[in-house]
Amino acid sequence: MRRAADVTLVLVLLLACAAALLAGGPAATPADALAALAGGGTPEARIVVFGLRLPRLLLGIGVGAALALAGAALQSLLGNPLADPFLLGISGGGAAAATAAFALLPVAALGLVPAAAMAGAAGATALVWWMARGPLGPSSTRMILAGVAVNAAASAAILTILSVAPSPRLPGALAVTMGSLASANGAAVAWLAPYLFVPAFVLLLHGRDLGLLATGEESAAALGVEVGTVRRRVFLAAAALSGGAVAFAGVIGFVGLVTPHLCRMVWGQSTRRLLPRAALAGAALMVLGDLVARRAVAPAELPVGVVTALLGVPFFVVLLRRTP
Amino acid sequence: MTLLAASALSGGYGGAEVVREVDLAVAEGDCVAVLGPNGAGKSTLLRLLAGILPATSGAVELRGRPLAAWRRREVAQAVGFVPQNVSFAFPLTVAEVAQQGRAPHLGPWRPPSPRDHAAVAAALERVGLAGREGAAVQRLSGGERQLVLLARALASEPRVLLLDEPATALDVRHQLDLVAILRELTAKGVGAVVVVHDWNFALRVANRVAVLHGGRLRAVGTPEEVLRPELFRAVFGVDVELVERPGDVPFVVPRA
């Protein structure tokens, strides 16, 4: 049963990738794209496939995997099924900094928006961590409360920026808040890939520890988990993954929250098994979501966050009702 | 041989000392019952002994070496801890919780071997949960959850077992089962420390009794040495009658 689910997951991801490369408008029809992938095709089709669709596909895989991994890890770390990069204010901090950068930076410096988003996510992370430290050390409840507060502040900041931003800058700033993979390019992907790899490895390394932490810190410590060290590493790694995702794709909700739950329903609660599958499922959901975002109302585009929610919610509802 | 020894052990939370200068040793085959009024520091003492809570002064030694000198995972391989309660945020099954007991032996990557599965199955069998492996822990009664947590600790095959009020939610049948389990383990040389409120339960399982009061060890010794009405009056503020039973431990009856 689990083996079959594994195979299905990989097949879905591969099919989604193939569809993302092949499907598109008249500049590169599926036949043109296939020819380009085979090494031939028109120069125009090659540019579309390798210069636009492939970076966008890779960005989608990276962002989807990063969000789902971060969500799965944070849920276990904090022993709270509602935890995700949003709830903890990390995405919000990144988005606030990115919208501010979009609204305020001169045109020549707009390349710094991802760096600003990273810095915002890191700042929000540090703030949440600092607020969560009580006299008895950081606690999960305090961390979530701190996240909610940081999130509220970030939302207020974003709304303020949007209401005072000069109108030519509004579309870019809005895109950050709605989430989009449209800005994908080879350089962004080349930069993001190694950046995501290290924190992803850290989370996978602590898969078993996270499973133990999901039943409480005392219980995890009694079972051999170095709680302080693991909590610090996992929180930083999850924040780095979320920050990277926000920097290049804006705020994409739902993937980080629901993908881990979908996977838990299929593969059970072992976090060691869950994390790699959540990463693959997040990637698949994001690639499929972006495909729909790109094609549903072509030549216009939908915000990918809206699509991932629309795609994921029905699955989630069905699985939730069926799970005992 | 001494497995676990506390010397002048103090500790607490956020600068407030809850346990003060406790000396306590657990040897192979020992079962030490820790008793005392609410808030006396019993659970805190257990956390300090498990190394979950760092001592503010004094030390705990596992097989002659300070806990701080061991890696957390090595401590967990040797010391099993049964907490009073655990919050289950996710719908884990009975088997999944019991399998957590093998984690200290596995490390980050290794999947459970047949040997690990056998230890888990034996532990579930021993607490009477065989056949309930797939049940969701969140749906179990309080007593059944205590049994699952006991099974998790048994599955880790510890040399020392620390139990925090393991019998509070158990019916009489399961309390007697727990007594039998603890006797089996100590007969095999495992050392146990069990925090309890029920004196009669303590007298059934323990070869030594430690009484905590205000964070300090008020008395420690064999049940016969510790079991004195003056002590009950001083520590709990109640008068008790000791009903002697030939060939068995006395029965403690509080007087209203």
C-alpha cells in the first residue's frame, strides 16, 4: 500500500513536470516543445522551453518542496498541526520586506528584492525566537503566539505599503503578496538550489527527532533527543526554506500547511518517512498548480497560491472525512 | 552495582529550586518508590534523574559517570522514562508510539530491524495491548494511554526505569499487572524509581521508599524503616493506621 503510494507520488510528479514543459501557447505547442526537448525544434520553441518553462518548473519544484518540508518540520517541532511558515510569521516578514523593496527601491535595484525578502524572513524568525524565550526557555505555545503577533504586524506593514506605493510599482508588490513563479529565470534557480539543499538536508537528518518532538519536548528528551540543539537547527532550517520560497515566489499559502497532512493521511505519522514524501508532494502540487495558473485563463495568469489552494482543498476535505 | 546515583542533587525551573540536595542511589534490582505531598518535587526529581532537566547543583551519575558526560541518546538507551502524560497532537497509533521507544537505538537514518519490531511487540504484549497496535492513541482512555507509554519505555529495554505516577489512571487489574511487570524487571536486574501517591501500591512494589517534603528527602529506607505514623503526620498532616497482615506488607489506612 505504502509502496504503491510512493510509486504514484513519483509518477504524478514526473507527469506534472512533463506537462509543465510541454503545455503552452502558440510560441511552443506541445509538438514544438517535444521537438525542442529532443534537441531539435525551432529556436523560438527552444527559448520558451529551456529559457522560460524549465526554470519555472525547477523553481516550482524547489519552492513547493521547501514549503512542504518547512511546514511538516514545524508542525512536528511545535507539536501543532496548524503550524506552518505562515502561522509563525516567517513568510509574512519576508513578504513585508519584499513589498517594501518593490515600492521603495529604484528600478535599477529591483534585483535586490529576493535579498530583501530573505532578510525580512530572517528578521521575523529572529523576532519570533526572541519573543518565544520565556524564563523557562522557548516554548511551543509562546512561539506560535509570537508568530501570530509578527504576522499581524507584517500584514499591517504590507497593507500600509500597498496603500502608499506609487502606482507603477503596485503590480510587482501585489505579486509578492499573491505568489507567482512568473519571475523564474536560470540565475534565480541556480542561486536558490544550493541555498535550499542545506536546510532540507538538516530537516531530513532530524526526521526521527521531529517525530519524537511531536509528542512533547520532555518526552523527546527522554528518548534521546538533544531538544535545544534540534529545535534551534530545525527552526532555522525551516525559516531558511520559507525565506527562500518567499524571496523567489512570493507568498504561497496552503502548500506548507496542507501537503504534510495529506502525506500523513497516506503514509502514517512517522516523520522520518513523512519528510521526503512531503517534499515530493509539495513539488508536485506546486508544479500542477502553476500549470493551471499559467493555462486556465491564458494568456492572462492566475496567482499560483489561489490555484494550489483550489487544487489541494478538495483532496484534503475528502481525505479528512475518510481518516478515522 | 549502582546504576543511577544522585548526590546533593538540586534543580528546578527558572531559578526556583524545587528539589534540594537529594542523595539517592538506585542499584540493580532496586525498586525505589518516591512519595510525598503534591508539590513536594517528586516529578522534578524524576526529571533530574532522567537528565531531562539539568541540575543546578549536585550531580546524577549513570554507572559511575556524570549524566552530563554521556550523550543524550546514550542516556536514553539506558534510562527509560514514563511521563505522567503526553500530548498527542497527531493521530498516532499505539504501535507508532511504542516504536518511539526504539529511537535511542536507531539514530537518524536506520529503519527499525526485526529485532526492534520484536522488542516493540513484546512490550505491547506485556502491557496487554497486543492486538490494539492500529488503535489511535488519541481515542484511548487515560489508563490505556498510560499503558502505551509504559510499553514505549519497555520497548527501549532500559537498565533503569523511571515512572511518574504510572498507576493513577489504571484499574485494579492493570495496577496488579504493573506490580508484576515491575517485579519481573527488577528480578532481571533492572533498577526502577516510581513516583506514586498510593502508599499501598508503593509497599507492594518497592524494596526502598523515599519520602520527599518541600523538595528535600525526608526519609529513605526499607518500607519497614520509613513506614511510621509520625512521618505521615509530619509530612502529610494526616493520622494513619497501619494494619498488620501476617506474611505481607502492612496496609496503610488514613484516619478521617
